[in-house]
Amino acid sequence: MAITRKVDTDVYCDICGKWVMGWTSNNDGVSRAWAAKYARKKGCTVGKKIICKEYRIEKRIQTCSIQQKIGSAGRDSDGTCMGFGGEASDEPLEKCKQCIACTSYQWKEE
């Protein structure tokens, strides 16, 4: 009788419970450090709690100081904020471009 080992590694958001990613392997599993690295690449925060990218965006939109002063900005089809344009052009403000909830934010590839 042979003994086999199957290892499943799943990453879930601790706040909303959404499944972020997972691996299935024989004999070897994925370490927590590697799982954390790949979760960060997907836009999650990893520490005491894992927080998914979608929840981070939603929370940032709720706490946006510009939206609290001016009003609600438009939303893109994926739920990200369209940002507020400047007086001279429709391009988002510099503060909006640096916000993770803005459509024009450039996520860094590691």
C-alpha cells in the first residue's frame, strides 16, 4: 500500500472571503512566503490579514477626501474610480492618478 500526499494551497481575502488564487501539488506545497509574493502580484496586501485588490479599491473609494468634498466620481465597468478632471482638461488630477482606486493607476509588475 502506497502513501501519497496531495497539498492544496489556497489564498483567500480575510475581509470579504473571496478566493484569490491557489495551487495543488503532489508531495511539495507552496510555502507561505511564495504564496504571499504571488498574492502581492495580484494586488493584495499581505501581513496579519490578506486583503484582496477589489476590497482595497472599494475601501479607498469610500475614504476618498476628494469625493467627500466634491461628490461621487464616475465608475468604470470594473468598479474603479474614473477620477476628477482638472479645469483645463479631462485628464484626472495628479492625486487621482496616484490612487489605487483610479482607472489610470499603474499597478507595478514585480
